[in-house]
Amino acid sequence: MKNPLSFLLLSILLFASASNVSARNFISFSENSIATHDTEAVAAPSGAHLRLNEVNIRAVRHFEKQFHSSVEKWYKLDDGLVAVFYNHAVNNRVYYDEQGRFLFTVKNYEEKDMPADVRTMIRNRYLGYIINLVTEIISDDRTIYQVHLKDRHSVKTVQVWDKQMTLTEDYLNAEL
């Protein structure tokens, strides 16, 4: 494929649609948006975690080289593996296919942990909104930020990548 974003989204869609990621967790993908849907995005995948000797060695080697965490938990998905760990109160998930090849990383964190340029871009456009959650999706060649905003009247989800911002969800705030 000539468009790297199309390739990334298609590969993530194929992986997510065949695994517990789409059924249990929080990621759904389309060509133009990545949306988070689970209210408890930091929950671990269902099922018992794997022992290290049950995990594909290729995935373990990549994980140790890239993330240097000794407290991760590995889980089996229908079509691969996910390693879950915390780093400075940031929830991290690293996804691998069945052969142990790295697919992408998902991080969930608060506004204070956002990159300053992304925060400034959103703050300038959405004055008066509170940033509830940031979901960062990282592949080998692209980082996408999914930012959940809220004010008295509406709840919005904004997607940022390559210094472009797109409104992907816009709902009335029905808090009582």
C-alpha cells in the first residue's frame, strides 16, 4: 500500500477485529478515525496472564529491548499477544501478532502527561474544555493521539496526528 496510514489502520483493524481487543477492550478502527469505547480503558484483558515461558520469544526480546519493564503481564489474544505494564502512572499496552512481530503500542494517560505541542493545539481550539483522557497509539512510523474533552454542554473526541486535528465524536453532555 502506498499510504502508510492506510496500511497501519488496515493492519490494526485486521488484528483488532480478530482478537479480544475489539470485543473486550477499547479500540475500533476505520480509515479516518480511531475511537475509544471502553469506559474502563485501563483494565487488563480478560483471562489469566501468561508465564514468560509461554510468550513468543521474539515478542519478549523486542519488549525487553524497547520498554525495559520487569513488571509487565502478558496476555493471549485470539490473534496474538499483549503486554500490559505501567510506567510513571501511564497505562501501556504493547501488541504483537502470533509470530511475535510488534504491531503497535497504546498508552492511556492524563492531560499533564501530554506532549506540550499537542496540548497547546487542543487548548487553543477548544477553550473551556477539560481533557479527561489521552490515548496515544504508536506504530513504527506514526503516533496518533485520541483526546477526550468535556465541558458543561458537550463531550468530544479529537484525533491528532501529523499536526492535523480532526473531531471524531461530538455528543451532548447529559450529566445530571
